[in-house]
Amino acid sequence: MEGALTARDKVGVQDFVLLDAYTSESAFLDNLRKRFSENLIYTYIGTLLVSVNPYQELGIYTLSQMELYQGVNFFELPPHVYAIADNAYRMMCSELNNHFILISGESGAGKTEASKKILQYFAVTCPMTESLQVARDRLLFSNPVLEAFGNAKTLRNDNSSRFGKYMDIQFDFKGIPVGGHIISYLIEKSRVVYQNQGERNFHIFYQLLEGGEEELLAYLGLERDPQLYKYLSQGRCAKESSVNDKNDWKTVSNAFSVIDFTEDDLENLFGIIASVLHLGNICFEENQQGCASVPDTHEIKWIAKLLGVDPWVLLEALTHRKIEAKTEEVICPLTLDLSAYARDAMAKAVYGRTFTWLVNKINSSLVNKDFTGKTVIGLLDIYGFEVFDKNGFEQFCINYCNEKLQQLLIERTLKAEQAEYEMEGIEWEPIQYFNNKIICDLVEERHKGIISILDEECVRPGPATDLSFLERLEEKVGKHAHFETRKLAGPKGRKKIGWMEFRLFHYAGEVTYCTRGESSVVVTSLCLQVLCSSKNRILKECFLVAELENRRRAPTVGTQFKNSLSSLLEILISKEPSYIRCIKPNERKEPSKFDDFLIRHQVKYLGLMEHLRVRRAGFAYRRKYEHFLQRYKSLCPDTWPHWHGPPEEGVERLIKYIGYKPEEYKLGRTKIFIRFPRTLFATEDAFEF
Ligand code: ATP
Ligand code: MG
């Protein structure tokens, strides 16, 4: 009927591969928009799931929905995060191999929510025995604890994960979840001491103050009001209506008991958290010699008590530094600025390492020694590509991580595609795509990569300045299609050094990094000595005395991150992939608002068009003969209601009857490959009406 809307016109197609004008970004966006306006937030590109954050509860995560997706063939139900989870699970169970689900997207796009939904799906739908319920609960309850310590309110997201997370869920041969393991990446330590306007520190600080019992706060020497703490009040939104700290404290306290933290663990842990707050409130004053002194030692005494360190040694460490000359060590006083810097570096190191301790502790509660030969599904909830007005070292690492993951996706997709055609005996022509290896090399190559150059600068005698770093970059990298440096006029009083920037042309767009202030922020050696002497049981594990001797040889943060990324990729390469790409629909956290400009940008940098092209390069669609027949058998009298011969012959009979032309399809060993979406479309439409 002319003018009548088909279902496809109204709600779009549930797989982008079925779009006619598949190479056009506008068609892609139109489809996404149509679906979003109908609250259909999920769409496939083949087996990749695109998810648009609805910013509202949609009622699509109920128990009955979970049951619906259990064990059902991937394409038979509307796209859903449960379908991705179920598909990985079924494949793992039937093929006894390991899987991972990579969830990416920018801040606020819904990565963490998606990973929680997947975990819940497994917790509810997987078989379970009574004795293994504890393991399942610990997996579930590790989340609120990690979120309390690793998430914070930012301008982009009220519950933003400020660390990358990879979590293995381990299953036994019956498919029962029996344990897990978590790896965390690069917690944003700078947030401990500074927050932008409208942002907060990590949730746990506020939760403790709002929800902590009177006796606990008295023991820690804390007041309830977060405004009293410098580290909590710089963003001017310590009290945030969208976050319920008091309730969250209860959830976290309960989670602590489920994952087996003892009273002693908690006493030590909160001793550290409180010490960070006390540290932040230490004020320095300039004495007559122009050096820093601490007029009020109230906070110092609390820290000394909570961390089990000598208050006078702590005081000296915060206001002095050790200079190692050839034959002797000299202790010199610090200026006001440098003392504040030493204090903040100490707070960051203490928090950062305590977070790592926390992850290790959770891991020891998730480990299940009784089960060997387990298979796993890994969930990777990792920060998306970031571009701010000012981009520092943390953005540099995050964006480098995205380059690596993009490379993995391209390689794995092409490889998987090629392998499939080969296995099925189908000829195809590979397509061109941008290989971002060149950018990864620029960052990570030995000797001439940016991280190497940064490392060299850190070990060079004399102060490493940002200028010398940039000069070395210019010299070593030289002319490169994806790199340039830029010198800006220095602000007043800093004319000598000037403001230096370098720019990388990432696969997802160009980013200018400002190198000021972010080069290796380290704890001064006197502060490190104090921390190594601590009697706090957790700090004792975090700061080993051996470190004092090996300081010079410790890898820099950049190298550490590079190494941890390379092990992550090793973990991922050995597993079967599934991908979820999350999209944020608008900047205001509003439901139903589809911001074209913002979304177009994400479609670009998430590499969705590229993925679609790869997916479509050979054959748009492929289906096992059995599944194809099952779905469309009603279209042909020979196959309806039952076909008793081999499925391949049934499919041949069926497509002959509905008129597929030879150029439209190929028959592989186990699957039918359909070249154009319109072919499948026509079949779908005939089937629907
Ligand atoms: P970040 O990188 O900052 O950690 P993220 O991608 O992990 O961001 P989430 O914390 O998962 O983002 O989502 C942000 C908010 O969006 C959630 O707190 C929730 O309010 C909303 N949201 C995300 N996904 C969904 C969903 N599927 N249904 C309803 N609301 C959602
Ligand atoms: Mg998150």
C-alpha cells in the first residue's frame, strides 16, 4: 500500500547491516534516532551491540525478560544486552572456550550499567547450587564496594567510574559461576586532592561522613560536614541531591560483610580514608626564612594516630626534602608550594595504593580454589576516548588505551570475518580500513615512542622540565603524520619555560595534550619513608620498605600503564570477543533527547561505520542452515510445516521458491551467506505481512 508505514519505517531496522544506504552516516543516525524515539535503545551491527543510554527506567530488565533471552537464538529476539550475555554464555558452555565482552563508550554512555546488567543476568539465569551461592553473592557485591572507592560524581556522570575495570567471571563445567578475578586500571588519583567545579571526590568519603556511625567518626576524628574538608569541597557540590550517600553507605557496609572484610580490615581501611581527609586540611604557613611550617598540628596528630607513624617525623617529611649529594644526604626545608605538593602527592599515593589493595582483597574473596579447568567470561568496562579543554597525562593514557582496543577490534573483526569465509569455503575481497597501529607505535615504541621519551626524561640527571620533554619529543619523533608540537607564549612570570603542548591525531580525532604539571608526580622520599614506617596493616602491605632502596629503578606511571595494557591485550586475544558500544544521547542526562551532533561524533569515534563496512564487505548476513530454515520455512510449501531432509537442501528449495538470484547469495559449508541486506529484507517483509 502506497504511503503506509511499514514496521521498518517506524522503528527502524534492528540490525544496521540491513540498512539499504549502509555507508551513509545519516542513514545510520536516522535508524538510531527512530529506534531511540520508540525506546528501542539496542541495535545490532551483526553481532556487535550498539546501546544508547535512555536515561530512564525502561522495564526491559525484568525477570521475565531474562527468561525470554535464555538459550534463544541470537537474532530471533529484539537486540538486548541479555542476548549478548546469553550468546557468550552458550558458546562458552558448548565450545568450552573463554570469552570477553568489551564495553566501550564515553563517560555517561552506560558502560557500567551494561556490565551490571550482564552480571545480574548471569547471577539469575545460570544454574546454581546452594554451596556456590556465596561465590555468586560475592561477585555481585564486589561492585558496590569498588564503585564507592572508584566512582565519583563528575559533570558528565553522577556515578562516573574513575578507573578501568576488567572482571573475569569463572564458570565450572556445568556453567555455574564459581568465582572471579578483577583487574583495575589507572585510578584517577588527581581527584583525591582536586575536583573541578560541580564535581566531587570519590563517593566513599561522603558516604563515610553521611552514614558512618557516631563512634566510628569519633574514632577517626572526623566531623559530619563534608564542607569542612578541603579535599571534599573544592567542587562546591559536596551535598549532591542526585546521590544518596547515607543509603549508599548502608549498601557498601553490607557489601563489605558479604565479601568477607573483617572488623580489623575496616578499621585500618577507614583509618586511611580519614587520614587522607586530615592530610587535606593541613595548612602551611611561611616562616621567617621563607619556608613552610605547620602552625596547627591537630591534623598531623590524627594522621599519626590513625596510620601509626611518628607525628614529628611526618611533620618534617611534609616540610622538608632530602637531597642526596655524592657522599652525604642533606635535609632542606621546602617552600610553601612544594610542601603543598608533597602533601597532595602523599594523599594521592596513599589513596591509589589503598585502591589497589582493595581490589586484591576483593580478589582473594572471589577466588575459588576448589575449581580447576574453569572457563571464563571477561567483562571489560573501560574508559572511552576523552577530549577536554585541557588534556593531561591521564587523558593521554586513556586515549592510548582506546587506540589499542580499537586496533584489537579491527584486527579481530577482520580476522574473524576472514576465518569464517575460509572455513565456509567462500571467496571474498578484503576491504580497506585505517590501521591505527601507526599511532600505537608512536606512543609505545621502544626508544622512540612518547612513553619511552618520557621515561628517559624522568631518569635524566637534573630537573626534568616540560620543555626538555617536548624538545626531546620534537627531536626523536620528528615529522610524523599523527603528531605535532606547539609552543605557546608563557603566562606571566613563566616566560622562560613557556607553555608547551603536543598534539596527537588519534583515530577518533585530534587531541592536544598539555604537558604542564603532569609529568611524574611522585611522593617525596621523606614522605615515602614515613609511609613505609606505618603500623597501619594495609599501608604496611602497600608501602614495602624495599621500595626505598629501589626507587630509582621503579617504572614510571606511563610504562606501568603500557605494560598493564599489553597484558590486558594478551588476556583478550586468547578469548572470543563480543562488543557493546555505548552511546550517550545528550549532555544533560535527559531522557528522550537525541542530540544529533553529539551522537554523530560518537558514531565516528566508536568506529561504528568502519565496523559496519567490514561486516558488509563480503556478505551482509549469514545464518546457519538450520536457523534460516526454522525462521523462514513458512514461506515455501515444500518446507512448511516440516522439512525432513538435510537443512542445506531445505534452504536451497526455499530460496529457489522465493526467487533469490545467484548473485545474491552463496552457500557455505554450514551457513547461507547473503550479500545484500535488501534480499533478507524482502524475505523478512514477506514473512511479516
Ligand atoms: P563512566 O565512563 O563515567 O563511568 P558509564 O559509561 O559507565 O560512564 P553509567 O554509569 O553506566 O555510564 O551510566 C550513567 C547513568 O546513565 C546511570 O547512572 C544511569 O542513570 C543511566 N543509565 C545508563 N544505562 C542505562 C540503562 N540501560 N537504563 C537506564 N538508565 C541507564
Ligand atoms: Mg562507568
